[in-house]
Amino acid sequence: MLDDEADPVIPMGRVIADELELLGSHGISVGEYTAMLADVVTGRLRPDDSIGRTIGFDDLPGAIVAMDRPATSTGMTVAVF
């Protein structure tokens, strides 16, 4: 059964109701990594230009709850561990 995962910390009901997007790296096929990383190395892709702030995984629930307030920074919030 689901046990601890039955009630996620992230308010998934709100994510669904407000049609929010949770973005991550899941979904890119392994065969596409070489071309993508080559574009990053050459500067054609500049993912760092899209980052507004960096937070730790422990701060994710609070960041998601704060989505109903005006943003305090521009760009994406990226969670790192």
C-alpha cells in the first residue's frame, strides 16, 4: 500500500485544481542527453539564465504553498540537494 506516500507533503489537490505544472528532468530519453549537454557546453542552451533562485529539497513544500502569493524573484525556482 501507499503508507507514507498516501498523503503527500505537496498539495497535489491544488496542483490539479489550479492546473499547475511541476517540472523536473523525468521524461528525456537517455539518447537525447549527449546532444542536449553539447548545446549547454557550447552555450547554445543556457539553463542558468532561467533560474531565479535555488532552494533545498526541504524548502519545496513551503515554496509550493507560496505559489498563491506574488513571486519574490523572476525565473524558475530550482531545488537541489
